[in-house]
Amino acid sequence: MIKMTDTLISLISILIGIFGANSTASIFKKYSFGLIGNTIAGVFGSILFIKSFGRLGFTPQSIMRLGDFHLNLFIINCLVSFAGGSLAVILISKLKRKMNQNNG
């Protein structure tokens, strides 16, 4: 039996978002902000996506509802966190590039 808490699930989600951001930046070098920048983007991207899409029923509280661990909801949570970290790096890079074009 898997024993997790809501807080542990939230931390795992954030770590997966960081992994998503750094892996996307390592595959697509033009979106990279370095390790620290990618990590920050991954944290904010994963939190934003989980808060936005979590209302569909895969928040940490939903995953651990009534003390049971719902694996399917956890997998969806992880995928959304990964996507959030990846998209955050890409969108922030495009925003930075657009701002530099307007200033330069």
C-alpha cells in the first residue's frame, strides 16, 4: 500500500515540473535560461497548471480523498505538472524574445 500525503504529492508535482522545464530546455536549446532560470520556470509553470487544471479533479487533495491513493489521478497530475514546466520555459522564452525585439 502506498502512503502519501497531500504535501508530498504537491512536492512531487513541483519536482516533475522542474524536470519538465529542464528537459525541454536541454532538448530545445533556444528556450534555455540556464539551470536556475529553467528551474524557476518549472516551479511556476507546474504550480500554475495544477492550480488551473486541478479543478478538473486531480489536485493532491483529490488524489488522497478519504485516505485512499488514486493512482490514475496521480498520473494525470504528474503529466500536467510536466506539461506546465515545459510550456512555461517555452512561453517565457518567447515573451523574452518579443520584449527584446520591441526594445531593440
